[in-house]
Amino acid sequence: QERTGAGLWYNPMVAMSTRRFPDRHMKYGVVSVRDLEDDLLHWRHIYAAGRLHKPVLHMRPLDESSPLRPALQTNLMSALCFALLQLPEQFNELELYMHIAGLSYLGDPRMQLLGEPPAKVHNLVAPHVGAFRALYSPPLGLLGSLV
């Protein structure tokens, strides 16, 4: 996995049935710390970094001393700044989060060749605006203190 593609092994269809959700599936990725940090800071592949522009469940929460924490924060701030530079002068919260969530799909051929539904990004963001708000409140607060 470290020598090919984005250095990430991804399993997209893991059955995770529960009594409440008998047909639920999850997806997960495995990546080395070195490759993850590189993608978060430099967007060389923007594969792991792009997935982490969106709210995710960390299987093992990061503690405050984790060496990845600054790289994760930099990735969010970079996505936020990129989106703000691309958006018009006036926009709403949903448009901001949709722009951020759409960054990792900009070069994805599936989006051009109709392999993905046209409303994919909207469908990812609209039901989870609260989670996006929680994820981007810290970098938005930091930006607000700078302007």
C-alpha cells in the first residue's frame, strides 16, 4: 500500500450489522503516519486529506500530544482558506461546506464520467451541516481573529 497510488489501503464495504441497522456498511482506510502527514500538509494526492476535510469517526481518538494533530488542523485550515478564495463575496454556510467537501472530487474522473451522482457532494453535506460546523468552528474562529 505504501508504494502505490496514494499510499492508502481502503476497504469501502465492510458489513457492520446491528440490531438497529441490520444492513449498515462502513468503510475504513489504513495509511502510514508518514504518508498521512505528507498528504495532510502537502496535498500530494489529496486522497486521505480530502476524506479528512469531511467529518469522520476516528477509530482511535487522537490525544492532544499526537504528532498528527497539527497536520490535521493545517489540512482543515488549508481547505477552508482554499474554499474562501474560490467562493463569491457572499455565500451561505451550506455553500461553504459543499465547496470544502467538493475539493477532493475536483480531479476525480468519476465525477466527470457520471460514475457518481451529480448531487453527491450536496448529499454528503446537507444532512451533516452540524458536524461540518463543529469541525470547522475552530479554524473559522482563528481566521476571524486575524481579520
